Amino acid sequence: MTGRFRLLCGLKWTTVRNSFRSLRKRSTAELFTLIFFFAAAGAGLFAFFFYSFRFFASQEPFGPILIDETFFLFNFALFVMLFISSAVSAYTCLYRSGEVPFLLQHPVRWTEIYFIKLTEALWYSSWSFLFVAVPFMAAYGMNKNIEAAYYPLLCFVFYVPFVVLAGILGTLAAVFAVALLPGRRSRLATLLILAGGLALLFIRLEPQAVKEQGSIAGIMSGYLPHVAFAKNPWLPSSWVTRGILALSQIDTREYLSRQTGVFYLLLLLSNALFGFIPSYSAAGRLYPASFFRAQDHAEIRKPKRIRYSKIFEKIFDSISWPSRPALAFLEKDLKTFARDPAEWSQLIIFFGLLLLYFVNLKNLEFHVLKSFWKNLVFVLNTVGTYVVLSSFSMRFVYPMLSMEGTKAWIIGVAPMRPSSILLEKFFLGTVISLFLTLPLVFLSGWMLEIPLRRILFTTGLGGFVCVALTGLSVGLGAKFINLKSNNPAEIISGFGGSMLLVTHLSYLAVIGIFLLLSHEHQGIIFLTMAAASLLIGTIPLKIGVHALKRMEF
Amino acid sequence: MKGESLYMDPMVELRGIKKNYGLKEAVKGIDLEIRPGEIFTLVGPNGAGKTSTLKMMAGLLKPTSGTVRIGGFDILKNPMNAKELMSFVPDAPYVYEKLTPWELLRFTGKLYSMDIKAIQEYGRRLLKFFSLDHVDNVLIEEFSHGMRQKVILAAALLHNPKLFILDEPMVGLDPISIRSFKDFLKAKAREGMTVLFSTHTLSVAEELSDRIGIIDRGRLIAVGSLSDLQRKYQSKENLEQMFMKLVEKEEVRAGA
């Protein structure tokens, strides 16, 4: 480790320490809410995994098999998640960060920049890893009655090299991608083609040899042959799973000695260490070459001219209700959203996956389940769709007002009421939410062959859910506005964002419970939930308008 | 009529405005009148309170005490009337990167409820003036800092404001654009537009301003034309030398 690299590590450590110290400046109530939120979310995840394992353990003969297979599948999913998140973080840190040009002005080597950014990418991805892996592993360990003192250490020694290996591979993938495809548009097109290919693979998925169709465990066991890839001996996720299984002596189906567990640990460690050799080589040659190529590409390409908005503008010119300023905002928001692939590609991925799943419900044979299970799947699908909608609402709708804050020189000085901006955001957010959610909820019910009356009941209620979620996002977005940032991720990570997450999830939990109970007294439940949702949507809006009126830019 | 403006009122009228950020007093009571058609420049060291004062005039900050009247309208009591009269360009203006210059002009014109024909006519003229007509359909994200600055100035001028407030307006502009923008401001002032800007480039203040205000530690320590200031402080020096002496004197006064 060179002196400069140590200096860079020290700098990063100081920024992390200062970030934690700045937490002290927040009010006690704010800190308490944040801690409570993280603890509650962690406990909620743990409870979900724990009770799911307990449920499957009781579903003989397929349930217990599913639990062990889930361990392989979970680690595989973790590996993919870590790989992707490291690749994305590394791309942002290595090519888009303003810090790289700053460091390049100083006598810092490319390899030093590469490894400090790799460390950053690992730091970012390991947080999300901790948040998901700890509740899962704790629930798994408790379900299998593994010794409490030994088990956390075992997980730690296996998961550290696992995270490092995934980070190294993700970072290398990002560098290779930029080297091969220096243009952002070509990278996006390649990603979309890859996603399309994966979607086609999923559509072809059908259960094989489903022996018992009366239970979820029975149906799910039909998919085991399709997830056998997670046990592929070449996969690091498979080494972690086999190693932990062997060393905790819990595998009952095949003999795995203690030596086998140590073998998998050493395999993982040696691969993680070996990963630094190609990384060093890429850091010295490929990274600088790809960095300059990407920069040149941005300069060489012709500026994109907008030629297709004339008709769109004419439509807006012909409307004058409710007001010209509000319509100007609507027009501007639609244009800026449509021109930012980074924004709508996330929507396509989120809702596209749901669409694929719902279209494929018949292939998955969920419609042959008994009425109780079918309704349960419908409710889970519906609440799942709302959870995805909630994430859309938090990522796109909540930061909308804050993002306008940096343009206060336009909107703060314009002769218009603050409520106009707020109501425009609410209108836009609600219409897009309705358009995205209701067809999906209807499709899910239709593919599961749920009675039409119940599908219409659930879809109709969905309209009110959209109003409530958007109202909460817009209202709290105004109340906890962040005028200093232009970065949605930074805006949503504040106190207001945490409050929004808690309120969204609590509201959706109540909606889920009412949907499960709604086989009786549908009329009363519908009216109660519709009225409550309208209130939940409009009260934050009122608070938001009040906050905007008193705001200073 | 409620909020009706008197024609002969000063365009900007500040009465004892103060601004506190917690315990820190950023602006400590400023009284000032600026006449219609006047070019007024605010100069002062970093952190002197220039931006806070300009933002209070633009209605982006609420004074802790005192009143701001624009064209006779109280900015807090009649914000809509006051805002219709003015435009404000901050020192680091953010802009909608995914809009083209033409679309940004359309957007701002509509915020001021301008007729689409007027937006077309005046917007095209401004784009031509700022040499942006050949890139009017290119996204702003593609532009250099200077080009962005030109787009921002064009958008701010679209509704033909009576009061134009600018915080460090020349930063990032090339010498040719600076020259034509200075001429443009002078011409607009002759037509009756009041121009109020802050700058660290004292030669620009000397060249353009009818009156100069020197602000330090939240106080307006000197106001007048360059010749007024030279007479008052019995100095034959240029603005830069006078500015340095006044600020040093204020430093001694504050330390005492």
C-alpha cells in the first residue's frame, strides 16, 4: 500500500466519520425515528423470513426441501445483487464522479484511484448486503437450531471474501463495459437487449412434475429443477452455501465433512485474493484507456437535437385550464422525464418484471390452486404491486419538489401560488400511478381466474391507494423539502424520506389486511378504505401547501 | 385598490431590513431606494450580505424585520404584483438540463402567463441576441457554462421585467458576450428598466453603475455615484482603492 493510497483511505475515512458526526446535529426526535425505522424494518424482514421458514417446515414433504434450496437461491440472488450494485457504484465512482478529474490534477496513480473507488463501491454495496443478509441468516439459523455463539462468526468469515469477490467482479465488469461501449446510449441499448433476453427466458419457465397442486409448497417444488443453477459448483454463492452448511453440520442429505467446509472457505478466500491481480492490471491499463475514450466520445458525438415536441407543445398551447403556470409545469415535467432514460428505464424494469410475472401466471399454474390459496396469491400480488408503486412514488414523486428548489430563481420569483406547483405534482404522480398500477392489478386477478366482482373491487380500491401514496409523497416532499440537493437519492435518504417509507409501508400493511378480510362485507370495507385513503392522501397535501407558503429559498 | 402602486414610487425601497440566520446577523438593517431606470451595483467582500439582500428583494428570503417594496408593492403582502415586475438571476443558477433553450423560454413565459405569440416573438429575438438561435433545439445539458448563462439571462428577460436583479451576472461569459450584455443593460436602463446587480469585478461596477452601494458585515457602509463617493471620502482614487480603504476602516470599527 503506497503512502498516497493510505492518504486517500484516510480522506475517505474522515468523510465517513464526519457524515456520522453530522447525524448528531439532527434533532433527537429525528434520530430516534431513523433508528426506530431501521430497527423496525430489520425486525420486519427477520419476522418475514422466520415465519416463512416455519410455514414451509410444516408443509411436508415439499416444504423442508424448499428451505434448503432457498439457501442456495438466496446466496445466488445476493451474489447477483452485489455484482450489479458494485458494477453500478463502480461505474458512477470511476467515470461520473467529479472527484476523479480532481485527483487526476494531482500526482495520484490510476491504480490508486481505481482501488480507492473499488473500496468505495464495496462500502456502498456491503450496507445493503448487511440489511438483507443478517435477518435472513438469523432466521435460517434459528429455524435450523444452529449454535448461536458459533454461527455469526461462521457467517462473517464466509461473507467477507464473498462480498469482496462480487465487488471485484462487478467493478471489472463496469470497466470492461465502458471500454467496449464508450457511448452511454449504446450501453443502455445493450442493457435493454439483455433484459429482454432474460424476460424471454422467464416466459418459457413452466413447472415440471408438480406432484401436489393443493398447496403453495407443492406448486413451488415444481420449480426446483429451474433453480438448480444456483447449486452450480462454479458459483461463489454455491461455495458459501456449501461451506456454511458443512461447517454448521446441518446438511442431512449428503455427507459434507468439516474439511469440505474449510475447502470452500479457502476456495472463496483464494479467489477473492486472486481477483486483485486482474484488477491491478485493469486499473493500470484498461481503466485510463476507457476513461479517456468515454470522455472523447462525449465530446465527439453530435449534440442531440429535439425535433418531435411541436405537436406536444400545440396540445398544451390549446389548453388553459386550470392555469397556464400549472400547465407549463406539467409540460416541462413530462418532457424532462421522457428525455431521461435513467429515470424511465427504472420504471420499465420495476413494472416490466411485474407485468412479465402476471402474464406468466397461467404458465406458473397458480390458477389451479384452491380458492383460499388463489385469493392469497392475488392479495400478495396486489400488495406487491403497491409496494413497487410505493418505491416509484418515493424515488420519483417525493423528490420532485426538492428538485425544483435549486431552480428557485425561476419558480420562487414567478407570480404563481405555491399550491399550483404542489397540485400539479400530485396530479401528475396520481395519473401515472393509476396508469401503471390498475391494469396490473386487474391482469393479476384475471390470470388467476378470480371472480370478476372481486377483481373490480380490488382494482377500484387501487385507485384510492394511488391517491393516498401520491398524496403522502407530494405532501411530505413539501414538508421535508431539501433545497440544497439536486440528487434524488440524497433527497430520499433524509429524515422525510424515512418518514415516508414508514407511512407508506404501514398504510400498505393495513390495506393488505383489509384485502385479506374482504371476502365478507365488501361494500363497507370498500367505503371505509376509500374514505381513509382519500384522507391519508389529502391531509399531507394540506400540510405541504402550508409548508410551501412559509418557505424560504 | 388594494396593493395599488404609485407611479412615481422608487422601483426598490428597503426600510430597515434585517436578516438573521439563527444567532448570526447576516444583514443588519439596510435602508435604500433605487429609482426606475437606474443601474445600481452592490459590491462587498465574500459573506458581506449581498446575496441575502438580493434574495430578500426577490422574495426568496423573508426579512427578519423591515420591509421590501418593489414598484410600490410590499413583497410579502403583495408578492404576485411585485413578482410580475421583476426577474432574478442568482450567482449559481440551476437549470432544467433536459429542456432546450426554446423550451425553457416557453416554460418561463407561461409561468408569467404570457401569450404564446409574445413568447414566440420576444423569445426568438432574445435567442438571436444571445447567439442561441442555432442551438435552440439542443438540450441545455450539452452546453458550456457560458452558454448556460446566456440561456438563463434570456429566460429571465423574456417577460420584459421592470426590475432586473442579478447576482454576479458576468461570470462565465466570454468577452464579446460581456461587452454586448453591458450594452444591452445600458439600453434597457435607458428604456426604463431598473438594473440591480452584485459583482466582485469593480471595473464593471465603475463602468455601468449610476450608483454603487458598498456592503460589509451586513451594513451598507457607502452609497452613491463614483464621483459622489470620491467627493464624500475626499479621494481621487478608483473604486478598487476606495473599496479596500472603506472595508479596512469597517474592519477596524468592528474590532474596536
